[in-house]
Amino acid sequence: MSSLYEIQPAPSAYLEGSRLTRLPILLISIHSQCNCRCVMCDIWKRKDGREFHAADLERHRESIRTLGVKHVVLTGGEPLLNRELNAICAFFRDLGLRVTLLTTGLLLHQKADIVAAGFDDIILSIDGPPEIHDRIRRVPNAFQSIQKGVSAIRERCPGMQISCRTTVQKLNHAHLRATVSAARVLGLTSISFLAADISSAAFNREERWSSERQNEIALSGPELEELEEEIELLIQMHREDIDSGFIAEGNEKLRRIGVRFREHIEGLTPKAPICNAPWVSAVIEMDGSVRPCFFHPSMGNANQLTLQEAINTETALSFRSRLKIASNPTCRRCVCSLNYPR
């Protein structure tokens, strides 16, 4: 999600006290399972195959209009596994909203007609050049499948923005430049990078990872030195890509990736990114839970309440009134900030 925006403090026009009157961005998980087995994520371990139903959106139609939702992001699990994808997209298209797909890309070729007609843009997960990507995803020929899918979308909708996000971790930390080249080979619009999340209870983690599990994804001291060297080489050798925006992050944000891993290695107090996600966005989970972002607890349930009610429960109002991004432990460890402009 951090590839979409990076947030400034909450615009006052969105608030009446701690009550939200505007919600520009809505993220919805529309399938519980995933078709990858990524080493840094536990979503694929889910046994149930629940999916979001288009009919469930009707209770939120008026809320979406009243709140002025502008941008809907469909995620999962893997959203392309949802059998009602076409109807879900049609609902949001009818409301005139921008619709973004967050996907592993493995089903793009199979679902190309629906995706080309239903979405405004796509964000793929690319974790390195082909061999590295397939190793991290633990799916044979995964990169090849993505390449086939991107070509199918380009045939149907040549101008669609297709970008990618790379999660930096132990298995790809020395391959950032090669990942940029892989994004070029795929013909993508842009690429962005973020440090792997090793500290939260998000992404189907029943509890926070143990230190042993964290160290499977985090970097060692020598690996951090390799990453920092790789980042400097990326900055030097891909200046035009950074200046043009093909690489979404500037020099400071790229270097901040190394800082996140250094905080973990050296036990430093982490510094929160600038973020106003809890005031401009909401995430609806498969069970109806409504979160202010992927990392904070639920504040309401969209299966029992309308969207407008769910984001303005007593729990939600109390949370927003007390939240201090700079000092909140979850925010300080966040690798994925949202920055929605006024």
C-alpha cells in the first residue's frame, strides 16, 4: 500500500473531532487465501477459502457516497481468486471510483479480460529477478507467469499503469539493481521498495514472530552492509530512474530501508514514518473487521454496520483521539506508510 501514497498529518476537512466525515481510500480484502508461499508472509497458511461477495457491498453504497471515497484497492490473500471479481469491480465502476488491484500476478493471464475492464491500475509483488523471485515466492516459473500476464493486459489495455513493489529481506537484499532491470523487462510503469515487516501481527500472524523467525527474514550485520552498498550503487547507477519516478523512492527513502534493518540489529528505538492512514483510509478484512490500516486493531465490523458506522464506533473515536504517530509502538515499527495529500 505504501507505493500508493505517503501521508502528511490528517487534513482537518476529513474530521469532526475524531469522527471521520471523509474517507478517500478504502482497501478491501476479497479473498482469504493466496496462491504463493512467500517466505516473509503467513497468509498462504490459511486453510479456509473465504471470499468477499458483491452483494455485501450494497449495505455500504450510501456510506461510500457520503464519505466521498475516491479510491478502492482490492487485495487479499490473492484477490484474483475471487469468483465474483467482475461483479465487485462493476459495483465500484458504477460509483465512478478508481480501482486498484494488488496481486501476485500469477493469475493475470487467466483473468486478463476482467482485469483490463475492471481496474484502473495494478500493483504487482516482484521480489527480484526471475530466479530470486521464484525462490522467495516458492512457486516454480512464477516470474514467467507474471510476464505472460502483463503481456495479456498490455494487449487489452496498453495504457494501464502496472507497477510493482519489492519487499527487501534476506534473500534479495543484494539484488535491488537486478530487480529494477527485471521491472524494465516486464515493461512496468514503476517500482518501489520497502523493508520487510518482521515486527507486527499482520498478514495472518497469530502472534508476533519470535526472534528466531524474525531472523529468517531480517538481515545480519554483514548482510546489512551489503544492502547499504547495494542501495548506494542503485542511487549512483539508476539516477535517471529515480529522477523520472520509475523508482518511486528518492535517495533518503531508499537509505531508510537500511535504517529499518539497523534498528532491528542494534536494538535502536525506531522512528515512525510520517503517516495519516488512520484518518484517510480503512481496511475491510474478510471477516468484516474494519481497521484503520493493516497493522492496527479492528475498530468496527462491516458485516454488522455500515462503513460510515464502522469507522466511527466508540472504539474508533477513542483510538483516533489518542493516537500519536510519533510515539505509538506500532507506528514506530511500520514499514508501510500512507501519504494522502490535501
